[in-house]
Amino acid sequence: MKQSCRNLIFILGDQLSHSVSSLEGADPDQDMILMCEVQEETTYVRHHCKKIILILSAMRHFAEDLRGKGFDVRYTKLDDKANTGSFTEELKRAVKEIKPEKVIVTEPGEFRVLQAMSSWEKSLSIPVDIRADSRFLCSKEEFGAWVEGRRELRMEFFYRDMRRKTSLLMEGDKPVGGRWNFDAENRKPAKPDLFRASHPQFTPDKTTRDVMKLIDERFAEHMGESKGFAFAVTQKDAERAADSFIEHFLPSFGETQDAMLSSDPFLNHSLLSFYINLGLLDPLDICRRAERAYLEGDAPINAVEGFIRQIIGWREYMRGIYWHFMPDYADRNFFDASRPLPSFFWDGKTEMNCLSTVIGETIDHAYAHHIQRLMVTGNFALLAGLDPHAVHEWYLEVYADAFEWVEMPNVIGMSQFADGGLLGSKPYAASGAYISRMSDYCENCRYDVRKKTEEGACPFNSLYWDFLNRNKKKLDGNRRLAQAYATWGRMKDEQRKDYKNAARQFLKKLDDAEPV
């Protein structure tokens, strides 16, 4: 190992791309790479065991890729005796020993890490070059310029600008198919299909097995377990997962993207967000491959447009919102919700089959697709008045693709409406009818979705109307809720009273930690 070098290039655990900006101009003969696994990052929230395994194993494999390219990589493992436990202290230790002329790093994905990073130059007494993350299509500055002067920050208009910028699914200045959005065609329920292809799974190699053993020893109290770990941890395997999605699942992705099925937690979803967020896949490249499938007649426009919108629309938009409105965005609580999360959010033990199924799958896979997150766990948290910050931390803990820059605005803004409508035009609140229409969860539930307030009625039904009623002053002027409030107003007094009483009884059980 070099005892001195020109540049010490610090690569974080979600920057596992050979084209990351910190590696631009890197010279294996003059520069050294620093990578480190630190306790601080694995425990600032209690991350799912499979999430920790995915990140640490992918880091170790990426370090070997860099060594294969001739780089000298200083790599600190989580259980190394000299490990100081934090990014800042590991960097200080490396700088003291190696004495580089400069530190180079790509900006992080979390505000708290950027705060620490911003102090490095002063504390290290050497230049620290913090480079923009070029893996995103829209820079922080570009998003700030887009926000300037707008009365409403709607993703749809941002998405259209990203379509124009990338030329994806465009014919000149017009969208392919004459429409920007084909979402209306993507709301069909799913049926069991014995012939649906299986998503690829990847057998852990020795490197991954070593990480699994370490996580079993150190993080047994975290959600999940190492058993069944089957994520890709290399760029090669991530590319295999992408190829499989484009060929086998993209054609039917659109029509079933909002569907939920007890026997099939993955359906036609891509399962690529893990790898895109880590840097193992290039988001624009994946979009261009999906576009090519449409142009070659291998996938319909509604599927391809819906998939591309998730990446260049929602993904980029969420990052923009996060960085533009942090740090106070994390503390927004429009409804003043304060109820703690019930225990079944960690063990799935509830008689509400939709919640039991989705949380159970989350425990097993460190994954649930976007409608499960938004319209089952998120919808319940919103209706029940759970503390949005606690809800945000839970999502950050339990999903392997959850990094704060994308997870927080999805939860605080989209799911919990805690930003008061800055991000979304209305709360994503729904009764049991939505879940019944888009899933088979209600078929095997002790609660009856057809019942409104009587014994055995689906709790979502009374919670929905109670949510609207108790937040009427804050939501009454929302045009998208006008019909719902008109319906509430036409109800007989006795019916409204029944809804409020049923909701009150259910929420009391939550507060008293009684089974529900």
C-alpha cells in the first residue's frame, strides 16, 4: 500500500459506480481509494439485516473491482479492530497515515452526512473536493431554478421537462403516443399466474456469506435475517437483473403496477431500485433500454412510460424536493400527528390481512412495491394519525432501497402529506374499497370490507371518514377532496356518529396496545 499519494478518493457505500464523479480523472499510479464500513451508518436507524448485507457485500465487491483496475484500495471492514466507527474519524485516520495532497469525494445522499463532510477541509487541514453527483439528471441548482417562481410544485410538470431534456419517448417536442402520461391504463388488478416468470435470485458467494455471518452476529435485534438473501451485489449481476426485467416483466409492468397479490409479492415490478440507488446500474441507461423495448415492439407504451416516469420523474423529483427543502423538511407535521407506531409494524402480527401480508413480506424480503408502501402501510399510518417522523424512520429502516434523499420526501410528502401539500395535491387517503379493488387481501381477512361501522367492519372504512372529519379545517379547501366532503356532509348525523365511534374504538385499541 502507498504510504503517500496525490489524491485520496473517498467512496461511500451508495456510490458504487465506476463513472461516479469522484473517480473522474483518477490515476491508479498516483491516487488511492478509501472505503469503509462504519457502525454509525449501520445503526443510526435499525436497518433491516438484508439491507446491511446488500450494502456491505456490494461495497466489498466494488473494492475488488477497483483493485482489478489497478487501484490501491484502503478498505476498513466493520469488525476491523482499528475501525473508529464513523466516516469522519476513518478519514482522519487515513489522512494521518497516508498524507494525501487532497481528498476527493462525491457529495452524499443524506443531509447529515453532507454536514459532516463540509467540516472535513477545516479539520483535516488539506483541500477537500466535494463533487456533484453526476449520476442524477437534474442537479440541485437546476431543480432550484425550476422551483423558482412556481406556485405549485407538481411532479407531472417536472417530469415533462425531464422527458424533453432526455428526449425519452419524444417525437420532436411532442410525447410519443400524443400523451405524457398513460397512468389511467395502469390500474388493473392482478390474478395468480403460474406462467409468470420468476425474478432472478443470486446465490451468495464467499464474500457475501462472510458479511451474512457478521450481520447475524452483530445485528440480530434488527428486522429480518440473513437467511434467504438473494440480492445482486455486483454490477454484472445487477445487469442480469435488468435484462430479466426488460425481457420478462416490462411488457406487463404497466397494467399491474398498482396491483397487490398475496401469492406474488413481486408481480411484474422491476426490483432494480436497490441497484440504481447503490450505483450498480445507470438510471438513464435503464430508461433507454426500456424505451428501446417499446420502439422494437417488445413492450407497450403504457408500461414503458410508467417505468420511465418512476425513474426520471419521481426519483429525480424526490431528490430535488429533499435537497431544496432540507433540513426543516424532516420535521414537517401538517396534521400534528403524534401517535406512536403500533408493534405490528415490526412483527406483522395483526388481523388486518393487508397489513399483515405487506409487513410480513417486508420482514422477509426488505421490500414492498410502491402501492403496498403508499396505499397499505402508508395509508394506514395517515388515517391512524401516526407520527410522520416515526413513519419516515420505519421506512428508512426496513426497505433495502431506502436512502433518505428518496425515502423521506416519499413518506413525509407523498404518503403522509406532512408537508401540507408542497409535494402532492391531496393526501393519499383511502377506505378499504381501494385495497379490495386492487388486491386479494380482503378475501382472507377477519374484517369485512363491505361492512362500514358494525362489528367486524374493515377498520380502514371508519378511519377514512374519521381522518377527513378531524382534519376538515385543514383540508376543506382542497378541490380534490370536494366530492368526499360533500358525501360526508350528506350523511345522516347517526351515520357520521357511527363512523367516528368505530374509529375512536379502534384507535383506543392501538393506544392501549391491544390486538387489532
